[in-house]
Amino acid sequence: MPAAPKNNPPLRRLLGPGPSAVNPRVLESLSLPVVGHLDPAFLQIMDQNMAMLREVFQTKNRLALPMSGTGSAGMETCFVNLIEPGDAVLIGVNGFFGTRMVDVAQRCGAQVDTVEAQWGTALDPAQFRAALAKKHYKLVAIVHAETSTGVLQPVEEVSRLVHEHDSLLLVDAVTSLGGAPVRVDEWAIDVCYSCTQKCLSCPPGLSPVTFNERAVELVRKRKTKVQSWYLDLSMIEKYWGSERVYHHTAPISMNYALHEALRVALEEGLEASWQRHREVHGVFVREMRKLELEPAVAESIRAPMINAIRVPENVDDAKVRQRLYDEFNIEIGAGLGPLKGKIWRVGLMGDGARVENVELLAKALRQLI
Ligand SMILES: Cc1ncc(COP(=O)(O)O)c(C=O)c1O
């Protein structure tokens, strides 16, 4: 078979649910020379990535590192390390990723109960209160920004309830980290994971996770081995810690990319970035309303970096998205599950959270709907 033609991907404006626009500095860092994964020069990058991740997660946790793999690897890391067969777990489900958490936890042998809300609405802390009053859960898990619906969940309130009942709180900050406050220590989040390809403006490939000492202690006290060799934190900790015991070969170039992405985020400042995401979200809502496109989520629970708008009745959802690709090189996201065909999801994440992007999308949509 002859070799395939050289890859020549189109230059898209990524305004979907992720991956988001990659910052040019991050893209450039991907072509830096590859060194060995135990080269002192790389060990320094690992240490700096851990230190900068602590800053972005707003935590003093010792364990903060990027797992090799995408956001789902972070999700699995948290569940496989914390859950032993038979453990009781409570999961908030009001979208696609809460549903995925249930699947992952069940595969670990957890007895899963759920607190549910309609897709497009937020989880109600009162439901957590009621569930926690009835039964003791080892772990309670919640998605902060539910990417499938554009809803931001009340993590702080749920955290208070979880700790009143002596459970552990696990938060998915895949879409929120960098684009909205995720205050791991202040909100008493015990375990948190994210990804690189949303508000950190990096390609997909790593999944930052952080565990506090209470969670680490639980992992240490396990009676059974973590069922995933690759995601076993007791070994990965020794690779990222001072022992430098080989576990797997860290993806060197992706760690360079994360390094630059974190530098970009911290140079801007977290507060400034959160503010920028809020402002651009405000401009987006105003521009869409001029086109009679309405937000699908109530104002008080909107995640600013992932914007759900209703597809008008007489408009063909898929056709509009295809024409955005073909005629404008713009990607936006479709609805998932019960929201398929009903909403568009517009990601204004990281480097992509710019008024210019909102204006270009509004101009394109004006011609298409
Ligand atoms: C909230 C949330 N959690 C988990 C994931 C899974 O991440 P990945 O697709 O990087 O594996 C995603 C992906 O979009 C997500 O939005």
C-alpha cells in the first residue's frame, strides 16, 4: 500500500465543546526537542508542571500531576484508586458525563446510587442532603461544568453536605478548570480531575488530577490492588515524586505543551481569565439574542465557557453545523442524548474565549438561519 498523502488539516475556529483553540505558544512548544523521560531537563518540567497545577487547582495538595491520557483517564484514575468492590458511591447525574461517571464507578464494583436532575437544569443540594441522610457513602461525585448541557453545578454547597456526612467529594473540572473558579482547598474538594483541551488551550492528551491527603490515605489503606495497572497512583506517585521510579514513559511533548499552557494561564492570572470568560459569555448571549437565539440554560446556572443555545424550530441543526464547517471553518457542538437536535453547544474556552470569535460566529449564523 502506498503511503497516505501528507496530513493537511484545515485551520478551524474551534468553538465546540472541545478541543478548544490551542494557544500559539503552546503549539510551538510541541516542536521542542524530545528528551528522555528521566533526563534532568524533563524532571524539571515535571516538577514545574506539578507546581503550576497546584496553583491552577488552587490547592496545596502534594499530589497534583497530569495523568497520561485524556479527561476520561482522569475520571478513571479517581474511581479506580478510591473504589474497592462493594463501596457505596453517590453520583450526581444530569448530563452525559455524570452518566459516564456511573459507568466507570460500576466497572470498579461500586454500589452506585444517583441524584438526578433533568438535562439542562442543575443538581439540587437538597437531594444530596436527603440521600446522605439515608446512607453512608464513601464517595460523592459531581461534574462541575456539565459539558453536555452547559450547566454549572453548586459544588460548594454539595461539598458542605458531603463533609457533614464524612464522605469524600470528587469533582470533574474537565471543562471548568481555568475558565471559572475551581477552588479545591477552599471548597474542600478531596479529589479533582480535569483535562488539557478546554480552558487550558492545549491539545487533548493529559489529565491533571489532584488528591488531598485524606484521599491519598484511603488509597494507601486499600485492601485490594487497584485494578488498573496503568492508573495506579501508588506507582505513578513514585514516578512523579523524588524517587523517580520508572512507571511508564511520560508523553514528553504533551508535558511541554501543558507547561506552556500553564505558564500562559498564570501569566494572565486566574481571576483575569475567569473574568474574561464571564465577559465573553455576556457578549455571546447578547449577540445570539439579536438573532433570536435563546440560551437553553437559566442565567444563574450557566457555565460561561460552554454555551447552550436552542436550535430554532424550523432550522436543520446538522445542516447549519455542516455549513459552518464548509463555508466558515467554524466548529460548534451538537446536542447529546435528550438534547440532540435541540441545542447547539458553543465553547468559548481558554484562548477561544474572545469577542472576535463571538462576532464571527454571529455573522456566520446570521447568513445560515
Ligand atoms: C465534563 C467532562 N468530563 C469528562 C470528559 C471526558 O474527557 P475526554 O474526552 O478528554 O476523555 C469530558 C469531555 O468532553 C467532559 O466534558
